[in-house]
Amino acid sequence: MAMSVVPMHPVIGAEIKGVDLTKPVDQETQAKIRKAFEDHVVVVFRGQDLADGDQVRAGEIFGKVVLRERPPVGDLSTQGGNWDTPFMYVTNIVENGKSLGSFGDGEMWFHHDTSYYEEPHRATLLYSQKLTSWGGETCFANQYAAYDNIPRKLRDKLEGRKVLQMHDYKRRERLNLDVVDLAKVRHHVQPIFITHPATGRKSLYVSRLMTARIEGMPMAESEEILAQLFDISEDPSIVYEHKWKIGDLVCWDNWCSIHMRKDFPREEPRLMRRCTIVGQTMHF
Ligand SMILES: [Fe+2]
């Protein structure tokens, strides 16, 4: 069966059909998958029965699969599972009092993965293995479109500015700069708008969960502008909501999209296997 690309939303998300990721994918098909990924920002393969190695091979279509990094010393409270493997398990499953993975429960606000690294990951591949009876949807927002939707005057005012991105693994909401000790959380200053290294398109690079302030601006003004940008970044017209089925592999471009997770029942097991693709420095 030949590969086909079926858009799921006007500006973000497409399903790729006719590809069995349990087998090596030929070069021509790989190029088509990368093209669909650039065009649609999020691509979904449904009904895949993937062993660990199959997911890594699928990841290599998009770039080099990275090994999972340890969080800073003393920041292990919600982090479990193995290190030095490509996989992180996004799960609420606890065995013998120890979490099998990370980011187990509940809603998670919109964010880029690893925007607080010097070289944010290029892409994330999330594979569903156990799902709850309701909830747990992942929503993706197209940040090229968000950039285009910023009022001209505001865009001009912010051009060349930088933002502080940070994240504490223990928290699922925005950190308060008045109380947080920056030495203890991962953080990095990034351009507020980036030029996507692969497509050359401009993308808004802030998120409600991880962007703490606009550098070099009074805090009150920074807060007011960020509130406006967060709303633009999450505008429902640029959001695709993925309703998971077992065997979905969802791959998203982590430079030009943000994502959030909806709530789900804590008492039911949920298990997602995640790997990421090596990134690079973000530039204006
Ligand atoms: Fe994430």
C-alpha cells in the first residue's frame, strides 16, 4: 500500500497512512514522511505494534535519537525509570513504591519540550501503550501560525528580544520567579521568535508552562505581554487535539509547536513511551 498523507486539521496535524513502522522504511518514503512533517508539524501513525527498536528506527527518520539525560542532582522526586536509554516512560504507574517514569498524573500546560536546554530537541515521538477510559488527550498548537497572528505593532516591539525558559520536573505549573532558585532548576535564555532551522520560517517561542519573563523588561510589562502571547499561542483555531488510541505513534516538531495534556483518571494506568531527536541552538 502506498503512503498517503491525510490532514486532520487546517493548520496542524496529518495522519500518515500505508506505512508499517515495524519494518525498515525505504529512502523515498522517508523523504515523504519528512516533507509531511515539515508541512504539517505533527504527524500520526495509527495502529502500529512497535518494539523498542522499531520506535528508535522510526525516530531516525527525523534525526539522531538522543539518550535520556539525568535531571540535576536532588531533583529526582518525580523522575523514575532507566537512564542512558533512548526512552522515557510518561506514566503514572508505580511499582514497589517507585515510579516507572515521569510526568505521571494530570493536566500539563502548553509547553515546548526542553526549551530550557541550550539545544532544544528537534522532535518528540510518543507511542501509546496503555490508556485510561477517558481524558489524556494531547493538544498541539502551530507556532508559525501563532507568530503570524501577533499584532504587527507588538511583533515589531518584541523583535530581537529574549525570554527566560525554565522548568522544574516537580511542577506542572509556571514557576514563580520571586521564590524560585534559578540555580536549582533547568533554565536557558532563548529568542522570543525563532527562525526554524529546517524550514526558515519564523515561529513564536514562548509557552505558558516554561516562559518566565521577557529579558530586559520591567516584570509588570513582561507579564502583561506574555499573557497576551500565551493566549495567541494557544488560540483554538491553531490547535489540533489528539484523541489517543493504543498503537498511535505521534511525532511532533518541537521547535514550531507547543503541546499540552488534558486531565485523566489517576487510578487508571497510562503508559506512553517517548523518545526525542537531537536538537540545536535556536536563533532569531
Ligand atoms: Fe511535553
